[in-house]
Amino acid sequence: MSSEVSAGDIAIRVEGLGKAYPIFDKPRDRLLQMFLRGKKALFHEFWALRDVSFTVLKGETVGIIGRNGSGKSTLLQMICGTLNPTLGHITVNGKVAALLELGAGFNPEFTGRENVYMAASLYGLSTEQVDARFNKIAMFADIGEHLDHPVKTYSSGMYVRLAFAVIAHVDADILVIDEALAVGDAVFTQKCMRFIREFQKSGTLLFVSHDMGSVLNLCKSAIWLGNGKIVRMGESKAISEAYLQYTLQEIYGEEAKLAPVESTQGAKLEFESDALLDDVDEESIQRDAILDYESSNRIKNNLNAANGWKSGGAEIIDIEFATVDGKSAPVLKGGERVQLRIRARANQDLPHPILGFIVRDRLGQDLFGENTLPFTANCPQPMEKGTVFEGVFVFTLPMLPNGTYSVMASVADGDLHNNVQHHLLHDAMFINVSSSKVRWGLVGIRFDHVSLRSSS
């Protein structure tokens, strides 16, 4: 998202956008208002959206997040042209295809086949063009004989299958998806994600979801809406972290006040593949890796520069990777047994303290983690005010693909279903992985044996 760009690079520009609805206290007031012709207002205005401005460049993928009722769907409907703004202007350059709330766009009395032709015609396709693409649309939707049944008989999943199949084949420049994928099954969701990733290579995507993992995975930037206004916009990782703090504060209410934790060392360490290797002989690492096909995982404590939040009830004071015999381990290979130690201080009595961690990739996606609940559920360990306590996690370190990973650490009090995060640090530690061996998937494991032979 940017404002200092040429007009030819802009896909969507929103300027001072607002949408107001008249709210009448009594049904008859709506009729009376028609006769008053503006001389007197029998209603009060509800602004679903107000003073919203941003720019999306061509080829960008932007996530839009916020609680229900924050104005996300209203914004998308105005961008798509199905709703007129009360104030402001919207400029859209390119053909827009949208998958909005369930039930929009199809006639429930028409069959699936008839709705395909109707919906495609609204996107500017001729009957001949739809004929040429119909088999691909039907194959993508994969609803079989139901294609010739009225869509009012469809399940929510079947409806979304058909709707997505249409927008995937209309040659759109801009794709708008509003939470609809949440009702699809795993197989169809994967199919949609493959299409979206291919579309991202040349198209512009607006993606609304409550799933922060999907937003982090797909979107470079994000817009957070609240009460019809932009709360914050920027890089998706930072926005999702701030939104997580906000949602937890809404849950905790007056029970705990979460204050932001900012870096005490200036700028936050960025995710760069060589950012943590300034003091390491990169050539020797690569040479050794080529010879033995092992990796080098450089561990760096980032506690003082980490950001997050705290309530004051407890605080994390140290985090460290070590070998199973307790020796500090700034360099690990991957595949060996290690222990992660997290130390914290109780600033108040903690009846049910919890220490935990999550390892995340450069996009902020959760890869693996654990907390002390499995232990304390059977062996309660209350901590008095002023006590320093430690959580120890022993595990086999996965063989991670090349890149930089962060470790989120937290201290909480409560149980699995009801707890307060007193101190959470998103980037308490970094792991920089350098290897010449290809690893498949997000997290790799060490295989004891791989072979290929004839079974005859």
C-alpha cells in the first residue's frame, strides 16, 4: 500500500470513504420521513464506515482484518460496486471478481448451471466464452449432478465451490475474497489456495479472514478495521501481532491491562537471511555443509530488542537454547536433542503459572511449540510474588529449511481455557538456518533410511 505512486501502478484507491445508514426508532417513521422531504429527521445515522483512505498497487495482496461489525464487508461491497458510498471516492483500475458473503450473486431458484452463465455475464463474458470455459468451471467446482439442481438446495460448501469456480475463470485483474473459504472442506480449500497463489503472480488480491495464519501466509500488508475506521495498516506481521494483543485485551477486560513492550535497543531486528551472521565465517559454513550435508543453526538471544506486551503480573527474564546436558548451544545442527529454557519472575502471586514458546517462520506462521500445561495440570506449581521460575522443554530440533526463524515466548497464569498472558515477546530469540541440503515442507525431520529398489 502506498500513496506516492503513479496512477498507472494503482489497482484500487480509496479516498475519504464513508457509508451511513438511517436508523429509525419506529417502522412508521420510515414512511413519515418520505413525506417530510428532509425538513425534519426522524432517524439517527449509523456510520458503518467513515474516513477510510488507502491505496493498493497492482500485483499486491492486502489482508483486511477486524472484528465482526468493523466494516470489512461494507468496504468490499463498495469496492465491488454493489454498494454506493455516502462520502468519498473509489477508483478501481481493472476487472473485479468477488466472493463476498454467502448468498450474494446467485439466484436461489436457478440451477447451478444457469447461475454460472448469469454470474459470468455480469463479469462481461459472452455466452460463447462461458461455453468454452464451462467444463473447467464444472471441474473446479466438483459438485457433480448438483450442477443442474437449484442452488437453494445447496449446502454452504457447495455454494462456495460454485461461486469460487466462476470467479476463478473470468480473467479478473482484482480478486476480492470475504471470509467465504472458511466454509469449504480441506480438499477444496487447498485447491483455492493453489489458484490464489497462481493468481498472485499477476493479479491484485484483497483477502478478508479471521484466520491470521492465512493472512500472514498470503499477504505482505494488512489493514485493520475497527468501528468503521482504519485502526492501523502496514506490514502484515506487525498488524497481526497488534491485533492479537487487542483481541486478548477485549477478552481480559479489567482483569489485566496489557501494555505494549517496545525494543530497548532501537530498531527491531529484521528478518534477513544473513542478518545474524555478521560474526560468522559464512564461507566455512557453506564449505562444511557441502561436505557433510548438515546445517548450521545460529541461535541469537533477542530478549532486549523483542516487542510484545506485558500486564506487570510476571515477566520473562531469559531464554536460552542448550544441549541436553545443559551446555549453552549458540550453534545447532538440526536433528539433535536439545532443551529450551525460559526463565521468568512472578511480580504477583501466580496460582497456576504457565511458560511456553512457539517457533515461527519469517512470515510469522506457527511451526511448532509447547507450554508447561501438560506438566502443571498433574503437578500444580504455584509461584509466590518475587519468585524466579524456569520452564524446561526437551525435544528433537527439526531440520528447518534455510532462513531466519523467531521464537515467541510467554508467561501466563491460568489453565488451557481461561488464562491471562502476563508477558508475551514475539521475537525473543532468532534461529538462522544455513544448509546445503534441500528440506521439504515447512519443518523437516531426520530420516533413518531412504532407499529405492525393485519389489518384483
